[in-house]
Amino acid sequence: MKNLVTRTSALIPFSVIFFMMFSSCQKEETLLLTGDLEVTFENVQRLHYLPDIFVVGEPSLALLPNIPVVNGTMKVTELLYGNYYIKYYTSQGEGGVFTRSKMFQIKAGKTTQLIIDLNE
């Protein structure tokens, strides 16, 4: 009987440790690598074409072309963290269209907010 008690008492700490290890593996832990972007365009009536988003260092291919702008606001969700720029086009007077850009950074788990005045 004494041998059985010794064996059982030795198994209890092992069982607790095993249960703790197993239960910690059950938790769903995800590494967040994305963030969101919200751009507000002031004087939106001067926006000529829909904006594009590029990765810094990749100027020849838009990552996200022709992003819709609704009521002066553009929203993009789940961009990978990193450095980007937005290219937008403004109309100036009699048929002139100007290309402009603004750099921004996406941080994981955060929303980057930009305000772009199209009169500038």
C-alpha cells in the first residue's frame, strides 16, 4: 500500500505539468502582422482618379489599384506592416491633372489615419 501511495503521489505533479502543457497548446494565439488604413480626402471634388497604394521600393506595380473613395474616405483593411505610399490624382482648373503621393507606415494591430487636403 505504501508503494502505491508513493507511486500515485509521484504521478500527481507529472500529471499537473502535462495538463498545463497540453492546455497551453490549446490556446489559439495568432501573431498579428497587419494593420488598417483610413484616408480622409478634404476637398474631395478635386480627386480626379481613384487612388492607388504602392509598396515603397516597388514604384512600377500598384499593390492596390483604384481604391474606392466613399464620402471622401478611403479604407483599407489588413495591410501587412511596412512602408507604403498612396498615389492620387487631382484636377487643377481647365483639364490639368496632377499626380501626387504621400508616404505612410502600417503598424501591426493599429489603424493609420491620413488626412490629405487636395487643395495643397
